[in-house]
Amino acid sequence: MTKKKSIITDQRFIVLLVIIALVVIYMIFSPEFRQYSSILSMLDFSYYDILMAIGVTFPLITAGVDLSIGTGMVCYALVAGRLVRDYNCPVLVAMLICVLFGAIVGLANGTLIGVMGLPPFLATLCTCMITRGISSMVMATPWPTNKQPGGWFHSIFKLTFGTGRNALKLPVGFLVCVALVLLMEFVLNHTKFGRYTIAIGSNKEALMLSGVNVKIYHVMAYVVCGIFAGLAAIAYAAVVPTVQPGTGAGLELDAIGGVFVGGVSATGGYGSVIGTLVGVFVIVLLKTGLPYVGLQANWQQIITGIVLIGAVMIDVAKRRRMAKEQ
Amino acid sequence: MADAILTMEEIEKSFPGVHALDHVHFDVRRGEVHALMGENGAGKSTLMKVLTGIYTKDYGTITYEGKEVSFNNTREAQDAGIVIVHQELNMIGDLTVAQNIFIGREFMKGFKIDDKKMIEESKKLFDELKIDINPRDKMSDLTVGKQQMCEIAKAISHQAKVIIFDEPSAALTEKEIEDLFTIIRDLREKGMAIVYISHRMDEIKVITDRVTVMRDGGYVGTLITKDCTKEDIINMMVGRVIYEDPKTESKVPKDAPVVLKVEHLNAGRMVQDVSFELRKGEILGFSGLMGAGRTETARALFGADPKTSGDIYINGEKVTINSPQDAVKHGIGYLSEDRKRYGIVVQKTITENSTMATLEKYMSGIFINKSEEKKITEHYIEELATKTPSADQLVVNLSGGNQQKVVIAKWLVRDCDILIFDEPTRGIDVGAKNEIYKLMNRLASEGKSIIMISSEMTEILRMSDRIVVMCEGKKTGELDISEATQEKIMNKATRDIA
């Protein structure tokens, strides 16, 4: 088969071991972490990161980037929220609008990058600013807090049976995420879109000379990313108490970092969506888990940075070894 | 010529300032391997680019399978059955062999790419070509030779009738070349028409049926390979051009001190056991065809690329050069063939460029002493006759020749005694060329020692006191200017008939 290499050298496997190690450490040092409700709340806060990361995997594989997903996500959530609150828009329609809005911003990014040739960093930095501006405009009055269970999109992500302390809560959102990961892994490996996404990152020139309309596929990578930012907006609105304009900047970096930890090549051309899932989980564990063991949340940033350096160094070492073997 | 599948007649192509193709004729028959030869810049690649639609011709006709054709892009040429196997391979390293072969025309099963069928089809292709490659392997895991086989398989899968090989053997090992020839012979049997571009004389004799020679964008002639000798081909390649005032003898005294001695320099495949000496006041020409390893030798000497072994002596003393800093410290300056990338910063002024390698000399504390900097720059503007309104002019506004002078000034400011000029006049017009030549001669007469890498025969014969000839990473000869002729140089620059 294609994957002759042993599972041990697979970066995704190494990352999985890191996850298990982290969970074990947390469980030993924090009795609180051992509770089901802690795990549930941790999962809650992982969904939007996972969804953003799935999407941004595609631009990253093309050797690009999308910095607009964080502020975009907040922006879409606010637009949908206002529609629901002030215009009595059905929740389902609001959700569709989130996704549609994300797709439009993705299309703008893709057109700027794939058709007009702007550097991805710059193009998406601009849309990042624009979406942040729109957030502030949309938000005329403060967003009402929404803590009651079952409110807003909450039920999509956590099915609750019964009431009170003994209620049984199922993390449906996690299953949804896993299903989407598997779907996009298939898309990446077995459809034209996925294959050309890899080819753009690996050798765009060669793909063009093969007679493929590279522009369309390049744009599509960003549209897919935007759609997932829209889905992330739904998840974000479902879990945070208040969606505030002006937030969201920086969240994209957690997702992008997770993708790299999951083994996407920093120079494009190689990656997997399953890798993204495990990679982003490391980030989430560091982000939400460290307070359980008594470490300040600031430590998350530092440790995440170090983990990321490690992951990228594995990639660099891999490339160098391959170059040597030639 | 009834059996010619492809005929190109009276092909004309001009680029601004260059007459790239001048009434060129070329034809290839079914079941023949036809070599296309010529010096660097003779127009071989341009001709093939016109054929495959990368360039549009200005004039002339291309007849293919009895019909006049004109392709607008490689895709159209490909669909018609004319495929080019490039010297630089166009492969997507992160995809598998099968995925590469069928890129852009994947077999589909609904939304899903039918990888299974692509692997099967690739296997069939490889069986047909008797090549042992696993279609499931990742492209970047294959050797260059195997990658090239994949390119050929891809070409054939396009139902190719004409395959053009552009210097296919340049990166291959002996064994891989043999395999390649087996495949080419096989394709010839099957009636395919093959165009083979190469500099390697021995290969031309072994594999081709006819040879067409081009020179300076013009058509020289076509020979039947088995009836001609290497000398015949070389004579056609170099022609009988009268070169502008060639140097007849060296004025450098025989006992001039050796300022630089390089012994057994090795650096990868492109630099193998190269030894030479450079005397004070001498211009040492490095001649050879594209890919002979001249620039690589210079870069290894200069410390820009790592070397595996070799000793360097400067003024009789053994020195260690592991980086360009080391080389500069020992008084070696390198003027790159790619000025814009390595030589100058075009968006900066002449002054800033001139003192770039020497800035520490013009510092007062932590500040740059602007007036000192300007003084030395103006001195060299005058000295080198650089045409500019002032030292504050941005380099981007200068002509190619004057830009080159700024690079020279940079190394003179640095007090370099050994200057390596890599293609010093590339992209420079004739008038400016003469000025650069004069300047080089003057520098040499003032006691600087110069290594000049050049692909232009005129330049080599006009400037050099001695000539080192390289071929495929090895030094193949050394000639004094008094005995050098273009035939002798070309003979050493091409591989001997095995």
C-alpha cells in the first residue's frame, strides 16, 4: 500500500501520544479534571478551534495561510445573532447565513490570492481587519448573555437528557467534528479538489503545465476555509457566554498552530485532516487544561510555542533527510 | 522527405534586440532519432518552444502530419501528440507516480478519483516500457533517473507521436543513461519521432540517426550521424566566425607569482577534482558548455557552497574558506552571473552598494560616515567611468553595464586582489561590453588577478591569458592563449566518443 512507513514515524501518531500523556498528567494532578463535566466543557471549547483548523488546513497545504478566520468567525456569529434577536430570523436560517457569509469572505480571499496574485498573508490580513470592522458595526447594542442550556445553537453540540445535576450530556458536537474530519480527509485524498490543493503547494508550476485550471482550485481552497470558519462561528456562538465585537483576533493562530502540530508541511504540499484534528487537540488541551494543574493560562502560550517549534523542526528534519537521500 | 511527420520551415523569431531564430529549418521522421545541436544560445530551446506553443513564431510554417499547424500552448501541442520532456522535471513531489502521470486528466468514479485504475494504467505503461517503478511510490522518493522515466511514461500516455528530449542525460548516471537509450530505441522501433537535444558527442553517435546543427539562431546543416565525425559536428557548431581582436599571446610573465592555487577541489557532482593556478596580473578564462560546473567551482572556491574536499593556497599560504566572509577576508571578490539576485541591491544608491561589503571601514562609532562613504564612491565612479548623474542615484536607474561597474567598485573598495567574474557581460550591450573588457584588462595590468567564467567563445579568446576548460564537473584541459582555438576548446568542452 501507499503507506509503507511504520506508524511510529508518523507525526500524527507522535502527537496522539502527546495527547495521551497530557491527559494522564492532568488526571494525576487534578482530581477536578477527572470529572466528566470537565471533559465535557473542554470539548465544548474545542469545537470552534477544530472547525477553523479543518478549514485552514487547505490554504496551508497550498503553502498559503488564512488569517481572517478568527475575526471572521466572530463577525459571522454576530451577524447571525442580530438576525435572530432583532429580526426574528429562524435559527436554522441564521446558521446558513453564517456559512454563506464565511464562503463569501473565503471567495474574496481566494480571488485576491489565486486570481490576482496577492500574497496570502497580506490578502487575509486585510479581510481580517475588514471582518473585525464589520463586527463592530453590526453590534449596535451589547450582545445579550446566553447561559441557559439549550439556548441558541447549544443543543446541536450537546444533547441533554434529563435535568439538573444528574442530567446525561452527550458531546454530539465532538461526533459532528469527527465526521467532518473524516469527510474532509476523504476530500483531500480522493477528489480532484484535494489532489490539486496538494499539487498547488508542492509544485504549482508543474500543475499549470499539466493543463489544469489552477486558479479555480486555488480559490476553492480558501472558499472551503471560509465555509469552515462559518461553521466555527456556529460552534463559537453556542459555547461562549457573550460574543463580543473586537474579539476573535488571535483565535486563528490557535487553529493554524494546531494544523502545523498535526504535521502539515510548513512549506506546503503535505498534510492530513486527521493530523489537524490531533494537532488542534494538543492546543486545546494546553489552552483549557493547564489551569486545572495550577498553571496560569499564560503558560499555554509559551508551551504551545515550544510544541510548535518541535513540530516544525520534525518537518524540516524530514525534508532535509529526504534531500540527502536524493 | 515524404515520410517526415513534422517539418519546420523558414522559422523566424525575434525578441527585443535579439534575432533568436533566423530562417531555421528542421524536420523529423517517423522512426528516427534526430539530434539538435549547437552551442549555448544557438537557439535550440527557442526552436522547440516555438514548436510546442510556448513562443509564437514571427514567420515560417510548421507542418505536422501533412497539415499546417500552430499551437497556442503546450496543452494543444500535447493533445496533438507533440510532447516535450524538459531538462528540469515538472513533477509534483508530494504526489505518487501514478497521480503525477495522470495529473489533470484523472479517471473519475463520480466525485472520487479512481486511483486504482490510474495505478493499473501506470503499471501497463511501465510494463510496455520495461521500466521497474512502483506507481504507488511518492515522486520525491525516486531518483532523478526514475523521475525522468516517469516523464517519458507520461509523454507516451498522451498518445505522443513526437517526443522532444531536452538534454535528458544531464542529471543521469551511466546506468540510467543506458536504460534511457533502451527506451528510446524501443520507441523508435514503434515508429515514434524523437528529437534529442544534447551536448554529449558520444551519445549523439550512439543513439541518433541524423544531426541538425544550429549556430547563433541560424540553421547550419543536417548530417547523417553515421557518416560524420565529431570534428565535422564541432566545425559546424563553431563555424568560421572572425572574432574581434583575439589575444594572441599573454603578456603575463611566465614567472609571475602564483596568487591562488586550488588543489583537488570537490563539491558534489558538478565539481570533481578541479585543480588550477592563478598568477598575478592574469586573466584566467573558464570555458565550457552549460552545466559544465564552472559557476559551481567558483562558488565552492568562494565558500558560497560547501565543498567536500580540496586545498586552497593564497600567495603560497594554505587558507580555510568556509564562507564568503572567509573568502572576502582573503581578498577574493565574486561577481555573480546573476547580478540582480546576488550582486547589487537595485533599490539602493550607488554609494550604499559600493560600500556594502566594507561598511565597517566607514563607521564613526555606531553611525555611518556618509561623507567618507561618498568620497570613496565618487572616486570609483570616476575611476571606472560609471555613467551617472551622482553617487546618490538608485542603481535600478543605471544601464546593465554601469550596474556591473557598481559591483566591480564594491569589490575594489574592499581591496580584493582576486576577482571572479562570472559571465561579466551577460545582458550588457556591445558598447558597454567593450568598456568592461577595457576595465578588466586595466585591473589585470595593475596587478589584480582575474578568473573569468564565460560562455561566449569570443570573450574567452579575447580576454584570457590562459583557459581552463571544464566538462561535466571535471577540468578537461588547460590551454595557453597562444595555442587556443575555438575548435580545441569545443573539443575539450564536449565529451569524447566513448
